[in-house]
Amino acid sequence: MSGCIAASFLFSSCDKEGPTVSTVNITVTNGLTGTASAGATVYLYDDPDKVNNGAAPAYTLTADASGKINASVDYIGGYYVTAVNGTQKSFYNGLLPVGIFKTQAEIDASPVQNPVATIGSVKFKDVNGDGKIDAADKTVAPVLYLEMGQTIPYSISVY
């Protein structure tokens, strides 16, 4: 019984029924056009290291024609989320896309990227604010936080 009390203190549950289910309503948008990203694949990972090391996600979900996904998932607190549709992605090996370069003036006013930014290339977030996009700007994938037994809306864009 003391093991159950210790486990209850650490994990706030001692039942054997397994995780409670939550529902996610995910909307995937094409970041270039602002329209639905029909057929996009969304990956939910239960560990941030799995995102970049090729490990299988906990869930692989596909957006319908309106770019929407409605799915029941195990409640674990949160999932690391990435989305892909063709060559467009929501996460590039640790870098967060924030848009597409449309003009040379936009490139000139943005943090320096390597490879060099060109019109039509993906614009990345300068996470650390040092004026350049490099390994120091790599971060974990965005997190979809769940609430036990609730329906959670979430939006993600691919570039």
C-alpha cells in the first residue's frame, strides 16, 4: 500500500485503467497562402528528442480537405507537434519557420540565415534575438498542451 501512496504522490494516480483520453481539434494552414493545408500530416510526439532523431511519433494524423483533424489521444499532459505537407513543414530540424521571403527588402531587414535567404525561401524565427539564424536558434517543437478529458483546439502552419 505504501508504494501506491508514493506513486499517487508522484503521479497523482494509482489506478490501473490507463490514461484518460482527450480530443484534439487541429487546423493546419498553408503559411504562404493562409488557406487550408488539405492532406497535411501531423505528428504528435511524446518526447522532444523523438522529433529530431527519427523515432516514431505517438500519433500520425492526416488533415481532411478543410485542413482539419479531430482525433482522440491519450492524455499525457502534452505532445510535441510537427506538420508536413509535401515540401512544406512546421519545423525544420529545430528551427521554427515564420514565413516566406517575398522581397529582397524583407531579406535585408531580417536576421542573416545560412544558407543565404532568397526570395521564396523559408524565413526562420531568431529565437535568441542575436540577428542571425544558426544552431543557437534551434529549439524543441511546439507543444500541444492537453487538458484531461477536454477538447483542445490547436492551429499550426506549414511553410
